[in-house]
Amino acid sequence: MGKTLELNDSNFDEAIKGDKPVLVDFWAEWCGPCKMIGPVVEELAGEYEGKAVVAKVNVDENPEVAGRFGIRSIPTLLVFKGGQIVDKQIGAVPKSVLAQKLAAQVA
């Protein structure tokens, strides 16, 4: 099983600049739908290990990053490539939807 990367206000920019696509799950401890999608995000981390980076940002602990990307409802999942947002998903969705978004960015 892969490991999701815990991102924060200080390491976020560095993490999204690599050559691999990065799926970032913006979440919070108190968010029910976030807890539903959490295991799916963990599974994707395992399935895409070596091909993509799967990361999480706790919006309560990292308001700067959340604010910069206008995160207003969670879970919000952003897909970055080369530091730019290339895809976005708001709300809990089936794993297949997230897998498709990530697969589209894996060259």
C-alpha cells in the first residue's frame, strides 16, 4: 500500500513542482465526506506509486494553502502537473472517477 504525502503551508509548493502528476486531497478531521474518501485516496497512493504523487492537506492546519486555491468546500481534490492545476473534483466521488483523473495525467 502506498503512502500519502502530508503537505502543509511550507512544503506544498515544492511538492507540486515535480514532473509527476500530484493528486492533493484537501480535507479536515470533522468532515464526514472526507472520511469516506480518505481510504480511496490511500488506495490510489498505492496503485500510482512511482507514477504519481498522492497527497493530503488538512485545511484547518494549513489555511494559507487552502486559501490560495480558494478551497471553500471539502473534500476538494486538485490534480497538479508541473505546478499547475489540471483537474479538480469537489465532493466525495467513487474511486473510478479519481483514478480516471489521475490516469489522464500519467504519461
